Amino acid sequence: MNYILFDGPFRNNLLPFTYIRPVADIRVGILTIREKWEAYLDSTTTTVTEDYLSEKYPMVEMEENIMINASYLPNFELVEMIKNLEKNQAIFKDEDIIAFYTNEAQEDIDFSTFEALEFNDDILRIVNTWDIFSKNGEAIQEDFNFITQNRKSKPIPSSNNVIAPENIFIEEGATLEFTSLNASNGPIYIGKNTEIMEGSLIRGPLALCEGAAIKLGAKIYGPTTIGPYSKVGGEVNNSVLFAFSNKGHDGFLGNSVIGEWCNLGADTNNSNLKNNYAEVRLWDYQTESFARTGLQFCGLMMGDHSKCGINTMFNTGTVVGVSSNIFGSGFPRNFVPSFSWGGHGGFTTYLTSKAFEVAKVVMARRQIEFSEQDAAILLHVFEETKKFRRE
């Protein structure tokens, strides 16, 4: 069977992270949503997404296909239902579509003509940006159970101080000595070729993905995910860093999501709790206003390729777009549009020519090419977000 992941109705709720990727390629837990589906289905997937992303993330349609809403995270019960879908059948959760069977000849989908199958069990779903960190603990646990099933961890080196070792899994090539690992509140997954440097204090749930590193004396509170080849130091609480991003120095990051290719300068700090303990509001790209999150703790949402200088301070509930560069004293405003250059004193437009120069250098350091597809996507984002920038 051919499986296709589609963005679904909440793609815009997940901006700025979906500016440069489909919903399926958001990381939550240990794996991206796509990686989860492909592992459960034992099959590759393709994507229905925005037109400007479709060259990099194409859809492959065959004679028979099953379309899956990528905002839902898989579990065994749901995957079993999906694998057994037949023609003109669709799976719903309440009023929302999860998956449906289609063939190449069907151009218009009318769900009123489908047999509706109801999925009644609990299931994780990523609908808003803050779901990425607020549901990360559950996602880490589910991924941990799936990835480690019927497998044996590499031994924990004896120099480490360990609580609940049965909840710790170490992959091939990981190095860790003289650390403190407390997995009593949730699992600790230490991926391939990772490093946890001496003196680090880790409390699970934690996902340290392939090639990532935790630097000397770091303090990590779960649930936290450190994406592939990212580096983290200082104090981190309940945050998700996507791949190839760095918070390499002291400073606090809490209840936050950081996209790919970001860098937080030394002693960058974010607030995750308002002084009056009020509900946090976050910038909503659809309404172009600040929206309720229902959360008391909510920190920084930073889009891909954005950077900040040393001693940067972010207020509670700050959203930074794609390819922004923030520096200087004082707090920048709570919404920093994509391709912004500046800080508390004001912003100018970060020219794409300059932003692309930086992206090429940063990516080349990791032996990854900044491609024409990448440039075209960022150019589209630059044009789409013009209305948010003030000169």
C-alpha cells in the first residue's frame, strides 16, 4: 500500500515551524512524525503539503493510496485500523479525519459517501506549536517503548550515577562518563554517536538524538528532546530542539521549541512564566494577533535559521520567525517576524542575500549543502512574511 501524509487543517497553527517543512517533519518525542509513521507502517511515505514545499517534499501517488493526517501520532491500534482500510472507508476521531482510502482516479473526495470508522482510543495529536513541548513527555515515552522493544541497551558506564537504569537505553557509539542520570520520572534515550560530557545532570524524560551532545555541567530537566547533531549546555527544561541547532553555553531555556539551524548565543535566557502568573498568549499567524494558549508556562518559539547574540533575553511567550538575527540589550518584542535584523531598539529587514550567505556557511560546517530548493523555500517565506515586518 502507498501511504501519503497530509498537512491537515492545523498547518498554519504550527507556523513558524511549518514555513519550511510539512507537518509530518516536525520532531516531537524521539522521532519526527514522519519517522514514527514509517516505523509503525514499515513503509516509506510521501507528502501532500504547500505548493512551494512540494519540490523538496513531493507526493508520490499510486493506483491505491491511504492518506493520513500528519497531525496525529501513530499507535498500534490506529495503525492496525489503517492497514485494514478498504475502498471508500475513512477513519474519524470525533468529527476530524485521521485517514482514508483513495485511488488515483478519485479527484474530489466526498466523505459523506465513505463508510465512517470511529477511532475511540486516546491518541496524541499536534495541533499548536506549544503542543510540541507540552506533549513531548508522552511522545518520548511512546517512542521509547517502540524503539527499544525487544532490544538490549549498551551498558551504562560505571562512572555514571544512575537512578532507574531500567528506563535508560543507550545506542551504539554513545559516550558518557561521570554524569547523573535520573530516569525515575521518565525514560532517558541516548542515541547513536551522542555525547554527554562530564558533570551533566539529567532528569528524564530525555531524548538525545543521533549525533547530539550535552556539554559540560549541563542541567537538563525533562521532558526534553535534543535533535540530531544539536548541542546543548546550561539549563534546559521541557524544551524541544530540532536538528542541527545549538544552545552551547550557560543560560536558561524552558518550555520552548527551537527549529533547525538555530544558534542561541552565550547566556541567552528566556522567561517561561509571567510575573503575575497569568495565562501566556502567543502570536497567532492566522488571526495576526496574540492568542490564548491555556498554559501558565510557555517560553520561546524560534523558527529555523534564526540566531541570537550573547546575553539575549526573551520575554514569556515570544515567537521568532524564520531567518531572524536578534542582538543587543533589552527584551525584543514578543513577536519577531521572519527575516528581521535587530533587537529591543527596533528591527530592519534581514536581506535574503545576507541570510543565505550565513545559511551556506552554517550548513557547510555540517557537510550539508544549502540547495537551490532551500533558497527557493526561504525566498517564498520572505515574500509571504513581508506584511509582518515594519521598516
